[in-house]
Amino acid sequence: MPYNKGDYAAPEVVDRARFQAALDALRVREKSHTREGDAIAAFRRRLPMVEVDGTTPLVGERGATTLLDAFGPRRMLIAYYYMWYDGRPAPEQCEGCTFFTAQVRELSHIHSRDATYATFCQGSYDESVRYRDFMGWEMPWYSVPEASLETLLAGRGPRIMYLIAYLRQGSDVFETYWTTRRGVEAMDNSYRLLDLTVYGRQEDWEDSPAGWPQHWGNANHPFRRYGRPISQWPRLEAGHSDKLGNGRR
């Protein structure tokens, strides 16, 4: 829908001095939020850890492999557990997982801190890796068989997005942290940038002034447009095929 000037309400127009005074007041809260985030991260680094079976089977680009192998040469592993629906076409795959995963690109800075990032797909390898290739993603990609999901999730339900952090000591593997739902926003920069704009994320739950755009309800999903995840459209427009080899498109 094209933008029409004057469609939405907008903030009060003031002079530079009043604008700066309001921004200075906000900056106090922003700095407090940053310091609290640092304190939470410090607490997170002091969490205990729980051992997991490093021989838990996975499927990777060379076939059968293990959780320990997914670390590669590094001491830490950050795994995103991608929701996947075997047999469904690309437009019906998880829009949230697509949104977050599409923002994971440059991994060298993670690698420089002795950490590996990988996607652990909760579905078949052959179909899901074709989706990765269609999307143009290059991160390491693994499939987690059902029995392995039961081991690694340890009672946490499958078919939910998770970020789980691991540490290895020799051949022993430990889980050091996990999060889900909005905790997965650690992967995101789009929302972080939109949070800096006057209209924010434009979602219904946000506390915004009257007249601000908040129109991503059930009929207009924040991660979907015209029947498929938003991130898929640039790939289609560039001529990439979304066929996943499951007989459906």
C-alpha cells in the first residue's frame, strides 16, 4: 500500500532546544537500560550448567554427525532450533523462524570469540536445507531427529523456536543457557532499528499514542505478506526457486 502523507498522526513539532531536552531525558533511561542489560548478562555468565550427551545424533551436509561435531573447532556453540513442517511448501514454513534466521549473516565476529553458530532444524535435512539454499543463507545447518530432540530439549516442547548455548570441555558438552519466544530477538536487528523510529514496530501490543499505525492483526501478519513469509519475496523476485523437492510448491 503506498504511503500517503498525512495518513497517520505524528509527534508535536518543537524547536531544537525542546527536542534536545526531551531526548536528554530519554537518554537517562536508555543508559539505565543498557547498564541493567550489562548486569543481566553478568548474571547469565554466572549461571550453572547441565551436561548433555555430546554423542546425540544430528544430520549435516556430510550425513550422520553429532552434537559435539557441530562445535567445529570452537569451544562454544549457539544453536537456533528452527521450526519446520515436513512436506509443506515454502510459503507455509514458519514465518517467525524465517524472520529471525534471515538476519543472521556475518559470523566472523562470533567465531572470533571461540563460538560457532548453527541452525538445528526440527525436521528433515533434505527439505529444510533446500529452503536454506532458496533463502540464500550460509550458516551451518543440521537436522535434529525426533529422538535427538527429546534428548536435547529435555522436556521442553518441540516445534517451538529456541536459542540454546553450549560449552564443550574436551568431549563433554554442557548446556549453559536457553531462551525462547521474545528471547529469540537476540538474533534480530530489524526490530531493534524500528524501535528507534517514531512509529516503532507498528504492532498491536505496543504502547503508542492514538493515531499511530498499529495494523498487524490476524489479517495482516507482521512476518507475512500475500501468503508467505516476507523474507521470501526478494528471493523470488531475484529468480530463485522455492521448490523443496516435496512435490508441492
